[in-house]
Amino acid sequence: MPPKPARIAVIGAGIAGLTAAYTLQKRGFAVQVLEREETAGGRMRSEQHGEFVIERGAQFIASSYRNMRALAAELGIADLIEPLSDTRNAVLRDGEFVLTDYEGLGALRKSRDLSLRTKLRLLGLAWPLWRNWKRLDFYRPERAARLDTESASAYVERRFGRETVDYLVEPAFAGTFTVLPEEMSKAFLLSTLATILKGFRLLSFRGGNGVLTRTLAERVPVRLVAEVERVEAGDKGVTVRIAGEKASRFDAAVVAVPGSAVLRLCPTLTEGERAFFEGVRYASSIIAFVLAGEEALPPFYGAGMTRSEGVRLYGMAVENAKEGVVPPGKTLFNCAFAEDLAAELMGEPDDVVIAALMAELRKLPLRGLDTIEEVVIHRWPALVPQFYPGYHKALRRFLRRRERTLRLFFAGDYLVGPYTEAALTSGLRAADEVCERMT
């Protein structure tokens, strides 16, 4: 008789865990995904709310997401990927939304939110990008560790001026990654700019990006409402302890939860692994989805804010640009609270959060606020990982470590980048590592 396939527990049914489980199952492993929530998908999940589809997490995907597009093709859902109908962006400056275009260095000369002096200084970006092009790898952030020498704020202000920090870097990155320039490394800044310059068009799955995680969850065994309390690795296997149940034994486990939660779950880590996970940080935020009438539709897809404008929101995105998520005659936009405001309101009831949101929206040049029908609140204590100054170096040390916890593998966006493609890629790599070490 052929030997029984190795049993692999996958902790977490987000895009990283589901991708790892699907890949391992294809390669002959017996997988079991354990998810504490009532629905699979993690931070790539779509929810039906009346006639609206609300993205609980990932708002868009990109043309450069090669692994995601390949997986979608394999699953038979590639035809659901469509470009956004409107990709215009705006920046709030002097109380007004100014349309911007930053798809390339050449586009900067057309922007109306930056002074001529700043535009000329920004031409100097070409040199560090060209010089470090091979290190600025979207899929291998550790290769940029040599550039991880200071914060994006310090680097940009010194080289390109304060205006660039306030009206280019902060609104673009805070609105997209929920991170301020002071908490973002120079390496992450340059890597992201290189990715955009290589070609970056905004796309989404028709009817909601959660179709990808839903499809994956249909292909692998997933146990929902399974609260994993401990994952203990030993020489002969892994013990997984689920709340209210007897411990279960597996041959190995892929831990696919936010990196900030790994220490709590995994008591058998090596000293080096513990040191790394102690340094993993996530940005927290509150995302508010505003369901309104057609009069509230702004003339752009995304808008970034800066603290100098006195608005305690990082940004907003208009979901009408996506096919199949907003009914005719309606508007749906979402707002990301600034992290300090989110911290103040995280434990407050929805009515208090909505009142604070409306106070901020009234500071903006928006129309149709009187047509708002409903506001849906999503709280995210751990929204996206922060690639802060020094993190690229710590990540490189972790990936190169020699002392490893046997039979324990890791997947998550904190290993590649704060994007769904990065999380998915980490799941593929975790599956590769399991195959390499368990066969």
C-alpha cells in the first residue's frame, strides 16, 4: 500500500493560508485549514450589503500581480478580472481636491499640486531608481536591505523637500498602505516606486475581490469558527490546540496569521525567530463604507490626505469604478481613518465612530453628503504590516536563518509586502518549503 500523505494544518484562511493549502493539496498532501472567523477570506473578503458589495480589506489588485493572475486562470475565474473604469487620483491641498497623475516620472510635470521647484527636484529620483533597479524587487523585499538606512520621510525631505513629503508621499502611501512616511523605510518607498514604473494598472474582480478567496475555500477543506490557541512543534510532528477541543496531531503546520499574532500561537520558536516576530508591526485602522445617492459621486477614484490639511483621514476610494459592486444611481466610497483617530475610536460603538467620520467628511469639498443612506464600519486592529526603517534588514536575517523550528512554516504579507499579491506569494513559498523539507 502507498504511504499515507503527510497531514498539514494551515492556520488561517486568508489569501496566504488558502493559497498554501490549495498548492499543498495539489502536490499530494492532506491539508486542513483552520479559521477562527465564520467566513474564510481574511483581509480579502467581499460582503453583500443589500445591493452593494463591500470589500472587507483588499480594495483592488494590479496588472503586475502575476502570481494572482496565474492562480485565477487556473481556478477558471480570470475572465472576472477587469480594469477599473476610473483610475484618476486626487490630493487634498488648501481645502480642495487636485487631480494628480503619478504613473511615471514624466507625468509629474503635468501635476497641479506640486510646485515647479519640487517637480524639478523630483527628476533626481531617476538616479537612485536606476542605480538600485535590480535590488528593488517587488517579490523579494529583502534584496533592498542595503537601502534600509532611514525613514522615507527623512530621505525624501532631505533630497526632494518637505512639499514632496506632504503632498506626494504621505497622501499616496498613507491612503494606500495606512502608513505615515516616518514609519516607512526608504527601501520600501523606492521599491514601490520601481514597481509602479514597471507597469501598474488598477484592476478588480467583477462583483468583489473576495471571489478569489471564496473559490479557493471551495477547493480545500476549511473548518470555520476553529479558534487555534497553540501550535507546538516537535521532532515528530505538530500539536494544534483548538479552543474547547482535544489537541490534534499533524505532521507539520503552516502558520498563516498576521505576523504580530505568531508569538502568541507558537511557543516553540527558536530565539532568532522570536526576535523577528517581536519586531513585526501592523498598522491599525477603521474603514468606513459610505452608501449614498448619485449626487455624492466625486470626480476621481482615490483621494489622499495629508496631516497638514487638518483632516484625520488617510484617504478615500470610490467603489463606483468597479464593475458589479454599486447599484445604478448610487455611490459607494470608503474612508480610512488616520491611525491616531482609529485608536481613539476602536472600542467605541458605531454611532460614535460615524459621528466622528461625518465631522471629518464635512471638512472636505464633497457634495451630496445629505444623501448618505448608511455607513458600514469595519475595525482592523491589524490591517497591513509596516515595513518601517530597519524591517528589511530584519526580514533578510529571518529568511536566511539557519536555526529553524522543525515542521513549522510561515505565510503572510509581512514576509513580502502589504499587498494581496504579496500574501498570496508567501503562501506559494510556504508550500514550496513544506515540499522541500517534508519529502
